[in-house]
Amino acid sequence: MAAIDNSWATKGGLGWIATTFWVLLAVGPLAGFFTQDPSFEYYMFMGQSMLINTIAILGLNLLIGFNGQISLGHSAFFAIGAYTTAILMNFAGWPYYATIPVAAIICFGAGFLFGFPALKLEGHYLALATFTLAIAVPQLLKYKAIAGWTGGVGGLILDKPDAPEFTRLGTDQYLYYLCLILAMLSFWIVRNMLRGRSGRAMMAIRDHAMAAGTMGIDTAKYKTLTFGVSAGITGVGGALSAITVAYVAPDSFTLQLAVSFLVGLVVGGIASLPGCLVGGAFIVLIQNSSQSISDWMKVTFSLRYDVPAWAIYGILLILLMYFMPRGIMGGIETLWLKLTHRKETQA
Amino acid sequence: MKLARRSALLGAGLTILSREGRAEKKYGPGVTDTEIKVGQTQPYSGNASAYGVAGRNQAAYFRMINETQGGVNGRKINLISLDDGYSPPKTVELVRQLVERDQVFCLFYTLGTQTNTAIHKYVNQKKIPHLIVASGASKWGNPKQFPWTMGWQPDYHTEGLIYAKHLLATNKSPKIGILRQNDDMGNDYVEGFHEGLTETLKKFIVSDVTYEATDPTVDSQILQMRNAGADVIFNVTTPKFAAQAIKKIAEIGWKPTHYLVSVAASVGAVMRPAGVENGQGILTAQYLKDVTDPRWDDFPDVKEWRAFMAKWNPTANVLEGSNASSYAAAYAFVRILKSCGDELTRENLMRQAANIKNMEVPLMLPGIKVNTSPDNFYPLQSMQLARFEGDHWVLFGDMLSRHKG
């Protein structure tokens, strides 16, 4: 993993590009006050999904990108977050906003605890162990003894919250801002963590665990803590997904979800914070457009058979990895370096 | 005088024109003079991708309608069928895309219980017709709370109840073993079965075992049920596991009374692979003709279906039951659209869907007709019991149902 550079974690200041980006994300939805486009609310919903995926990927990135622990099981923490929110809203009558911190804490706890057995495992062994989490959780949610709380296979239906009167926002516009604020908060927390001592410790463990231990870093503590924080952030994503979709069910949290987080992470760029945003958008946009491409191919070339959309998705992924092995953000960075420091790179 | 007559004529002409204009041009969103946009979500990928054949078959059916009949009353059906991978959040996203961005007229045959549950509230708030839902759950027939959603097939709950009633009528003290898939289908069937047994007679159940759709076999579950002393099996499985179970039961020389749910009662996909001699006497309930059963081959609707499959969907496997059920559903949908005439509003579509009188649909068992009314949103509610004899199902008894129309 030596190829990873830590520029995004260690660079000082927010950077004007990042600032503009966040401002754009915040200002964009205000268009809703002027537009009459009936699909506006749908785009807001897409925005929510992207931000939710972004948060989940951010959690995963902290673990994989900055701490070198591979997890294929983050769909499990996403599910725990979602179910925490759903159960609190449904049975305890809590308001949606109060459930989010609880979801974060519970997921932190779950992740922290899982971090202990994970200490004994490394690389692909850890990947396999977390893989079992992703497989077990949807089945555990159906388990009879807790089906009264989880709703079993039928899941739980929630009430979608309305925007508070004073904001004068539409429901989806409001939920978008809720997601955006929590995404910014998560990014802020992660960024501060990475810049400090703990961040350096985490990255040192990733680069060479034994060397890090020799230098006096408590590797066990940092590894379990990172696992906990990572799970907690992903859990916030899960909580938001329960609120925005207004329904949770075991089928929502299959292995496929865990894989799509991983794909989003790799596509966006491992160990890149803006890469999480790119990855979140990628998951939502590309899965939808690969089907459009498939339909378009069928019509344009008047094929007799369907072109499988997932094959196109796969080909897109392969092409991307071939041309941008470090993900989209990594690719952009390389390009930027080539353009600005042409002489140095050639030398 | 002349002028007055002319203006009177003109006036009369205008009123006729405008009246005709009113009758002709009453369109809801997604409808034009040439097109009706229909939305659908299907699991083309993911765990349940086997069900995705339904969406492909219906796309083929509408292509046939568009090309041979010029569509419905001159308007071509534009089916936008999207892949939700059987994941409820994805379904919500795609249905919102269909409704808000693509502006579809209605939803048709969206597949899956959890996926449809996720959009149930939304489509009813938005007043989008959500017709012929492809799920056997019983919650789709609730016009009071959800006036825009209507189911289709006889629900699993009712079917489970039918078996329990039949069992109690024929066996005074059965020892029941239940084998079920651990998902919503399994639960629905067993709930209906429980309701039929009533609370006090539930003690007859001596063993209730589950398996996961991803398990390799159900052999150990079969042994478990036999060891619990069961003499009746309620077999709630999908085709692959049903065939395994029937084979295993014969192998160990066990002879329980065997109820097999309709979703797994295909001659071609289950009974023949399991060995017809092992399947003798098994009981099931049906509403569709089993097209893999050669006995129905000479019926005109089956012939027509075969011709359709050969010409319009030649790559599909005709042994897959979805190809028959989705065809019947698409036929009924086209009939409902036709009955709307030129008033293609969402309200009128629901009105037509809720006023079906004795519609005959191809591939249904003889005697089964589709009926709905404003307070009955269960289009199909009758099933008939059948016993496996020789190499096919032999129907017996009356048409059975739970919901009274």
C-alpha cells in the first residue's frame, strides 16, 4: 500500500476547490424555489442517496484507506444504523433527528467490539471475517426472537418526516440538507482526526504495523478505535437511509450493498476524502445509467437479445481501473501533476 | 334568415366538435395520442433475478401488441422496465424516477413483496395507479387505505388457509410438519395456514423447520420433520427445493400426506425432475394451467401462448412458470387499458380496474374469472385443489376462496 500518498489527509487548510464544492452542494437545491420542474424532488432524492452513500464510503475509507483494515461487511453496520433509527422511531416514538446520534453510538460500539477479533486477522483473512457479517446480518434480522422488533422479513414502515414550517423547504429538499449537514460533519470529524496524532498513528499502522508498534503506537487501541469510528460513520449513513426511504427490510442490506460501498471507495480513490463524494455519486449514477446504455445499445444496434446491464457496469469498472488505477480522484491528481509539473514528472 | 341558419348550423357544429373533443382528449400524465407510458421495476439482477423473466416476457407481449395491433386503441404501450435488484431502497429510487422524471401513466407488475411495500405509501400519496402487483402478499387488496394499489394473484395467505381447511376436513388429529423458505413467501403461507388451523388446533404442528434460499439442500430438514413424528407435510418451498424434498421423502420410505404450495407445483420444473412415481398423491391448489403439463396442450389459449413465446420471446425457457403468469397479467392489463377508451386518466384507470366483471384471461383454469369491485381489490381469489395422479395434476372439489366479493 506504499503507493498511497497522504496529501489529502495532511494538507493544510480546506482548499478553495473543496470549499467551492461544498458551497455548490449547498446552494444547488435552492433552485427548487424557482423551478417548476416536476422531477426536481426526484433529483433531491437522488442527491440524498448520493450523500448517504458518500457517508458510508467515508466510514469505509477511514478503515481501509487510512488504517489498512479491509472490510467487506460494512453493509452490516449500515443495517444496524438503519434498524436502530427505525426501531426507535417506530416503537419508542422518537423524533427522527434524535435517533441519528444513537445509531452512531450503537454502530460505534458494534464496530469497536468487532475490532477485537479483527486484531488477530489481517488482509484477506479480515476481509473474509467481515464478509460473514455482511452475510449474517440480513438473516439475523429475520430471526424469530427479534422479529417483533425488526419486523422480520416484512421490515418496518416509517413516517417520512416533514420539513419544519419555518424552513419553507419541500420534504425532499429538507432531507437533502439534513444529509448534507451530516455529511459535512462527518468529513470534518474525519479530517480533524486524520490531521492529528491519531491520524498519523492510523496511517503508520497501515504502512507498517510492526514499525508503528516499535515506535510506541498502541496498535490494538488504534485499530479497534478506527473500526469503531468507521462503523459509527457508516451507521449514520444507514440511519439517514432509513429516514429518507421511510422503510427498512432485510433485503435492503445484502452483500451487494457491501460490495457497492467497496466499489464506490475504489472508484472514488482509496485514502482520498473527496474521493468519497465521487464514489457516492458513482454508485447512484452509474448503476442507473448502465441500464440506459444497455437499452440504448439494444435499440441502436437493433439487437435481438438484451445486453445485460451489469456486464456494462463491469466493463465500465474494468476500463476505469485500467486508466485510473488509483480511482477517479487519484486520476485527476495524476493529471493535475502532469499538467503543472510536467518537467519534474518527466525527469 | 340565411345568416341565422348558418350561424345556428355553425353553433351546432361547434358544440358537436367540442363535445367530441372533450370525450377524446382526456389524458392523464404519460399519455399522448400515440403512446401510453407504463413503469415497472423487476429484479433483473441480484438474489431474485430468476423472477426477472416476467419483465422480459411482458416487454415482448407489449411489443407484440404494438406491432400486430398498433397498440391499445391506437396508442403504443411504452413499458419502462427498470432493474431494482430486489432491493427496496433501489425500488423507491427507481419508482420516483418513473413517476417524477419519466412521468409514467401508471405502474404495472412491480415485482416483490418488500420492494412493493417500500413504495406502497408513496404511490398512494402521489395517486399513481399501482396495478397488478406481482406479489402474493395479501396487503395489496386494501382499497380503503390504499385506493391506488391493486394486487393480482390469489394471495399466499388464502392458499395456506385453503390447505388447512382441507386438512382439518380430512384428518381429525394430524401431526403436521412445516418446511418453509425463510422469507416473506414462507411466512405468508404459514400465517394463512395457522389461521385455517385456528389457535386451538395449532398444537397439531409438531415441527416447523426453515431453510434459506441459498442453502444447498433440505435433506436434514426432512429428517428432522420425520423424527418429530409428522404424518402431514406442508411444503412451502420454491421449485428446486420442492423437487429435492419430494425425492428425499421417497428415498427414506416416508409416506406422509403432502401439501405442496402452488408456486412449486410445476410438472416440468418439479414433479418430473423429482420423479413422477415419487410424487403420487401430492396435493396442491391451482389457478393457472400448468403449461408444462401436456394435458393442456390442445387448449386454444395454451396454443396461442406457445405461438407467442416461439415468435416474440424465443430465448425464454418455457418451463419457467413466470412466463405463463406474466403473460396472463399482461393480457389483463391490456384489457383494462382498452376499457378506458379515450379517457386515459389515472382516476378512470382505477375505476376500470375496480369494475371488472367476469373477465376471462388466458391460461387460467377453466371456470376462473377475474372480478373486482370498488371494495374488492382481489382480482383473482379462487383456487382449486388438485392431486398428482399419473403424470399430471387432477383437479377436484369446488373453487375455494377466502375473500368474499
